[in-house]
Amino acid sequence: MLGNSSSNRNVNSTGCRLAFAGVVCQLLFMVLLIIAITLGNLVSLLVFFCVRQFRTPQSYLKASLALADLAVGLIVVPYSVYQETNTLAYGTEREESSAGWSVCLITGPIFAGCTFVSISTIFLLSVERTITVLKPLHRKAVITKRRITWLILGSWILSFSLAVIPLLSVPNITFEYNSCSKMCNYGFPPDKLPESNWNIMLLYPIFDFTLLGGTFVVNTITFATVRQYHKMRKQLREEPQGNHRLSYSDVTAARTIGILTFAFSVSFVPIAVFVVGTVVGYEWCQFSFYAFWILASNSCWNVAIYSVWDPKFRQGIREIFCKQMLKTDSQQHSRHSLEGHRSSPACVVVLKEMLRPESN
């Protein structure tokens, strides 16, 4: 009997240590994700708004995508870190307070809304590239900054309206922190049965797959046109003239947006499977964590994709962190040369540029 009780205590102790290590690993992953999302999207916004050659309608769309991703990194993920830190500090999952419930009513719609903004923005980026590739001579007349601004505003309004539809249309549904997914999810109070009301959640995968399907169709048209362009160029052994003339940056941008579409589709499929499974009646605790956090990690992929596939983006980064740094250093040196002081350190100059982007 004593041997059995000692063995049980050892098993329980080992289980507790493993659970503790699991929470620590998840917490470290969330902290690293906050850093990656924040730094990556701040760099994207700096390039799109501080470098003159990037102040284009396409850059407005990319800036909208970066803002949506930045909101996930600054608002949604930090609250999950706060909740998991409480779990780590107190050893057990505590009942969520009314304050925490109120926070979920903010972070939950933000995460859902920003996800829809990302999907709609990628769709708009694909349409913009298709127009540019099909009608390169007419793109400036069709794609204007004013029209793109209104489309961006409309996509944000539509996306956040979709995010709050269940709260307004289904009784007793709300946002609550889920210990499985480590995020604020749609849910019912413990004393209320969801019954068939969960069917409203199917609106989200239907909307998302419709837009993603349209995006793939649009990208297919774009890449078919680019392929035809390269075939004509090879046959003529020179740059085609007239309506078929495309620049290298146009082709590169089309490829970059195609990669963005593929990356987001891959990250979205698990969450769509989870939503459909939840509506059917399955409870996937472990799977929900991977589904939600694969989608959240997509918010830091954009800058990596731009950096690898877009040479103009890399050039913009060098312009911000090298040329502007040297220019500011020389100005500071000439200003303080009579006083015998050295110019500001490079890291200080970069920080000033990041905090004061409007000067560019």
C-alpha cells in the first residue's frame, strides 16, 4: 500500500512538472510572437510610409494589412500572456473575473475583425495586381489613392461588423477566455446550452473561403497573364510594347501577393476546420490551441515574405536604416562641430526615425 501511494505521488509530481513546463513553453512562444509581430509590422509601416517610392495605392493596402497584424501583436496576444502568467503564478486556472470578461469583449472582436481585414486586404491586393497586369497603361486612372482609401475603410467596417454579428444576433453568446485555445473565443455561459445557435459561426468559414477562393481565381488570371507576357518577351527577344508592357516590379509584386495568399490560406485552414467541428459538436482542446496560434503567427510572416521576395522592400529598409542614418549623422556632426561634440550614435538615430516617421 505504501509503495502504491508513493508511486502515485511520483506520477502526480511528474505530471505537474510537465504541465508547468508546457505552460512556460507556451508563454515563451507568446512573448516571442509579440516581439516578432510588433517589430516586423513596424518595419513594414516605416517602409510603406517613410520611403517616397512606396507611397502608392498598393502600399496603402499593405499598410492596412500591417496595421491589422500589429493590432493582434499589441492587443490580442498580450492578453493571452497575462492570462497564462496568472496560471503560471497561481498554479491553477482561476475563474475569470468580470474585468477579464470585459477585456474579452474587446480582444475577441479585435482578433476576429483583424483576421477578416487580412483576408479582405489580400483579396484587394490581388485585384489591384490583376488590374495592373491586365491594363498597365490604365492602372493610374483606375487604381487611385482615394478609391483605395475608401476600399480600405469599407473592408475594416465590414470585417468588424462580421466579428460582432453573433453577439448581436444570438442570445446568450459572448466572448470568454478559453483555457484550451489560450484566447478569447465565442462561447455560451455555463448554464446556457448552445443548441443549434452555433450555426451562425458557419458564416465565418463561408465568408473566408469565398474570399480566398476569389483570391485564388484572381491570382490565377494574373499569373496566366504574366506567363503570357514572358512568352511574348521570349519570342520578341525584347520588351513588349503597348498594353502588354510590364515592369519587373509589377511581376515581383504579383508573385509576392500570390505567396501571401498561399501563406494565409495554409494558416487559416486549421481554424476553419475547428469552427466547423465545433458547430458539429466536437470538442478539440489541443487542436484548438494549434489552430488559433497558427493563425496568430501569420501576423509576423508578411515582413519576412516581403524581405525575401520583394527587392524594392529590401531597398526601402536599407534606405531607412542606412542612408537616412548617415544623412542624420552628418547633419548632427555639422551642427555640433563648433562645440566639439560627436554626432549621435547610429542606434539613437534609428530610434528617432522610428518615433518620428512624419519627418520623411
